[in-house]
Amino acid sequence: MYYSEFNQARAVLVCRIARGGDEENDFGPHIERLSSAAEAVFGGDKRLALLIVIDPGHPLPNSVWRRKVAEATSNAHFRPYFAVVTDNPLARGMLTALSWLRPQRFEAQVGPAEDKAVAWLEAKRGERLPELKLILERIMRKDPDRRSAPPMAASG
């Protein structure tokens, strides 16, 4: 299952790739959302703060989808601060390795914790992003048994 919410005025995009979906219906819309949000804020005064949560148990994209993601993120308009949350060490390693293989227009961080990803995005943007936290909480509530960990606590 794929969920996303974009706040263009604040240049914030949160995406969730949840268990129970499939590559065609998850990664296709995900690539479209990444591209459209990046274009919508390109040339504005804020870089896109992009948070992607990959639920435990969701399969990694196959080589075709990895190539499509690489093409979309190579676009000149794709310049976000980009944080990925996953507990899959293979996925974290793959995402980190991709950033070494080709020049990036974006800055990325990959790790297992939502709160650390939010803090990193706020530090990169140099401002608090309460919209990011609210969107994340809404998206994570869409499927209550998404994971065994409790939802991220709001920080003040």
C-alpha cells in the first residue's frame, strides 16, 4: 500500500510504502509523487523536505523499479533533503550505496528511526517542521497494524 501527503506551501512531502502492497501499485505512484512534488517546489525559497517510511516486511524494489527510481531522482528538479526510514539493513545499505554510485543533487540520510529522520530534516532546513510531524502521524495511522513499534511521540 502506498500513502503520501504533500504540503507545497511548506515544501514537505511524506511517503509511506506499507506492507500489503505490490511493486506496481506502490513504486509507480511513488515515483510520480516524488517527481511532481520536486517540480512543484523547484526554484522556490525552500528545498523539499522528503521523508519516506518503508514498513517492515515490504519487499525491496526489483531492478526495473530501482532503475526507474534512479531515473526520477536524477532529474534536475529533484533536489530535496531526503530521509528514508527502514529497519531493513539491506535496504539501508542499498540506498546508501546508490548515493555513492552517481552524483546527487540531493542530500540523503537513511536510518531506522522516524524521530531521527525528522530531526535531520529539520536541521537541514534550519527550521522546525511541525507540518512534517503532523503528516507523518496521519499517514502512519492509516494502517494501525503497520508495525509493532508505537507511533512516534510528538516532540516539542
